[in-house]
Amino acid sequence: MADQVFAQPQDDSKAYENVPAGERPTFHEIRALGARLYVQQGFEQEYIQGLMGHADVKMTEHYQAGHGDDAVAYMKVKADLKV
């Protein structure tokens, strides 16, 4: 449900208009990224759990599972920015 509600403003922003709809980051992917970034910065699991609003640490761990460097296929791209 959250992904469906998230998709409309994401589409309206046109931030991902060059990315096929099925490849755009979902609400849950961005949420999992946030949790991972807090882990990388050394925050305690209980703190991250509180930020995510989870009653059970197992749900926080579920968000964090499968999002490590070994689970992500990175692709190098050019930003093509003129600064």
C-alpha cells in the first residue's frame, strides 16, 4: 500500500521520468536504504528500530536483510552535469 501511495508523488516530481516505472526505487527500498545508512554510521540497532517505528527488532532486521554490498549490483553511470 505504501508503495502505491508513494509512486504518485514520485511520478509527479518527474525526478525519475527517464527511469522505467518498474525500475524506480520503491518506498520500502528507500526506507531500507535509510536503515542501512544508519548502520553504516554506527548507530545502535535500538535507535534505528525507534526511527523506523518498529515494535520488534526483527522487523528492523528484516528491512536491513539483503541490502548489503554483496546483495547490490552497482552500475557506474555519468552524472552529465554542467557545473
